[in-house]
Amino acid sequence: MDKHEYQIAPKRVSTNIDMNKVTGANQKVDSGNLILGPSRAHWGKGSGTGSGTNSPLSGSKEDLSSNNRFDMLTKTKNLVPGRTSSAPAPRKNLMDRERASALAHAQAIGRGGQGRRTPSQSPVRSAAEKTDQLSDEQIRKKTKSILTEYFDIEEIEEACACIKDELQLVRKHHVFIEEAINIVMEAKPKCLRLMGELFPALFEENPPLMNADGLLTGFQPAFEIAQDLAIDVPAVYANFGKLLGQSFAKGHLTFKVIKGALGPLKESDKAGLVMCEIIKSALEFLDDKGSMDIQQRWGKDKMSWSELCNNPVELIQKYKLDFLSTTSEPKEAISETDIDISMSLRNLFDKSSQDEIFLFIDKTVPEKAQKEGPFIKNLMNEAFTFCIEPNHTTEGMFTISDNFAKVTPILKKYLQSGKDNSELELHALDAAQFMIHGMKHPRGLANELFIKLEDDEIITENGFRYWREHGNEQQGHGVMRQNLKSFFEDLSQDSAEDSETGS
């Protein structure tokens, strides 16, 4: 066969279908009321509800053209409030809401002009802003119930779960805090401690059940009537510190926000007192490096005692917070020669590394003051106190402990910082003389100490001789020189031998 010719397919035998046997085959169909899909979908002309004879909504008097939700953009006049149809109520309400939403979005787009839609113009429906479901009175009632159980079983996780599930706080954290303070202020010390532990735990929940603003706002009513509270609860200011101490220690509160919250206490000059109580409570909770951490935070927030109280010196001494006494204070208010860091050094020598001690001194003491007598005396006095311990073999005797190795590099840094350190060495040996004189010159202690200072090259040979001839501390100077007679004889002999070797 030629490739251009076509092959005719064999004719199939036709099959006759009896249309009388097909149900509904002879019924006429109204194309305008045709339902394209399941009857529950309500599809009809456009995208509105059907109203044909075969529609489940048949019988509605509403014109089909008005059922198209997008047609509402141009036919807003057909919307008649309160109009009803034969459709089930839930479906009708949904359609009305969708039409109104589409219309509102279209009008918003028209007002916004051309270009990209702003979030408020987005056709995606935004969720309603959350609000607290409970009234203040309901929150207070549930808070009392939850805390009563918490104080009984002491299960902090269970308390957090109850607060989350039953209170569902959104904006009323302060109401919970106010009620909590009312409950624990005159309660047993155990309840006060448990409440102080619960506050930071609420911050640490996921999502957090507490925030700094809610916590401190809740304290405001108590701060405002603190003077009256103190009549019945003398420990009210200490209680504030115990309640807020751990939240501050864990970093949920900063010095800056606490200072702002203490405003109501400034008129009675109690803001500084409460701040001291908070720091005291935090230090009890923190590890050995707590003082360093708090000092850094104090400096970071540019804190000044003058902003908190009228007489900071008394508070600083009472609460042993001298490590905060100079940070961020106006320079003209502080004399560099009056800086006393004795208490801080005592804690640092015992608990901190050499690098941490260097960091503390360099941040706290101005460079000029590091080369002056008061600082050197403070440094040496605390170092000697840290290193001297009773001799357990001989009653009334003392010796130099192994701690001397820890303070050696610190003493050398600040005593041997220049070419001529005679004056600094003089102040250091004056401090040693003053301390030993106060101990009533234990036998052999001065000699042992001076030998250590020489062997570790903390004090030079010239420094020892300069002190012997020009010591500023008169009390006990003669006794010290007499007790050190053999030391200076050995020093002269070693010097002579060195001269002969050098020659």
C-alpha cells in the first residue's frame, strides 16, 4: 500500500441503549441552576449559594447575582442588615462575615494607593490581640490558692504549671505579684524564701510566665506604703531584698530597672537600703565570683550611690559593699588616696584567680593611686593577713602559709612597677610592721616574713635598708629592727659576697 493512502478501520457494531431504562434521562435540566458538585458544597452561579430547584437552598428569594461574594465589591447597596434566607444560620453568618471582610480589605487597598500592601491591608485575617481572661479579683483568689499549696508541698514545678494553666497571665502579671507580696510579707521565713525562688523560675519557663516590668510594677504599691508597713513589719526592707535577690542574681533584673522601680522609696531615703538588701541576697546565692559579676554589672549600668541615698558611706560599710563604692561615681567626689578596697581584696585573695584580682584592681583603683601609700598599705596588709596562720606545733607562734605563692605575683606587679620603688617598698614594710606590732611581735615572724619578701624578690635590698633608716610607722619600729638584726647582718654579708664575686 502506498504510504500516502489511509487504511479504513473496520466498522464497529453499534450498541443500542434503551434510554427509558436510565433514571431521569428524559428530565429537562435548567442550566442556570446546575449544581457542580456535592449538594453540601452549595455551588451555583458565580461562587455564592445556589437557589435553583435542585439546590438545597431552593426557595430563597435572594437573587443569585447578589450571592457572589466578589460581586459585593461593586454592589454594596444590596447588603441589607438583618436580611435572612432559607439557608442554615451558621452558613449564612459565615458568608456574611467573609463578604464583609472582603469588602473591608478592598476598601483598605483603595485607600492605601498603589504598591505593596502593608500588613494591615493584607487579606490574611490577623488574630485578635490576647487579653487576660480573668478579672483582677479572680486572679487574686486563684493566686492565694496556688501559693498556699506551693508553700505546703514546696514543688516549684507544680506551682509554675498551676500559674500557667489557671491564671494564663497576659498583661496582669503585676496583679499576681501584688497578691503574692500581701501573702508573704508577714508569713513565715520559709514562705519568703520559697517566693524568692519562685519569681526567677517564672522567668525561666518556656514561654516565660513573668517579665521584669510585671514583677517590679507589682512591687510598686508595697514600695509606696513601705514606711507604714515597717511599723508592723520592721524587716520589710530586708524582705524586699529576699524576694528580688535571686531574680537579680540570675540576670532577670538589672541595676538600671531596679533603680527606676525604687523611685517611691527615695523620698524616705530607703532606696539605697533596699538596693543593698537585694545585693546582699544575690551574693548569698551566687558562687565565689559573685562580687566580680555584680561589680561589672554595676559599672555597665553606670550606677552611682548618690542616685540612691543621701549617706552611701554608712550603707557601704554596713553591707561591706566597698567594691562598688567607686564605680561610676563622679571623679571629683572621690579622692584617689582615700580608696579602700580591703574587704574586696580579702574576698578576692580567698576565692579568685590572679587575673581576676588584677582586673578588679585596675578597674577600681586609678593608675595614679596604685603608686601611692594608701593603696600599697591596703594591698600588703590584706596579703599578709591572708598568708599568716598559727603555728600548730608551738602555741603563740605564727608562720607563713603556702598562700604566699598566690599573692607573690600580685605584690611584685604593684611594688616593682618602676625603676626606683623605694617609697612603695617603704609603705609595704610599714604595713608589715604595723600588723606585726598589733600581734605583739610573735617570735620569729618578722624574720620569716622578711626572708620571704627577699627570696621572692618582692622587696629589694635597697628597699629593706631604706625602711630601716626611714620607716614612717614609729610604733614598733625599734622592736622590729631589733628582731631583724640577724636578717640585716645576713643581707650585708650576701651583699659583700656578691660584690666580691662581681669584682
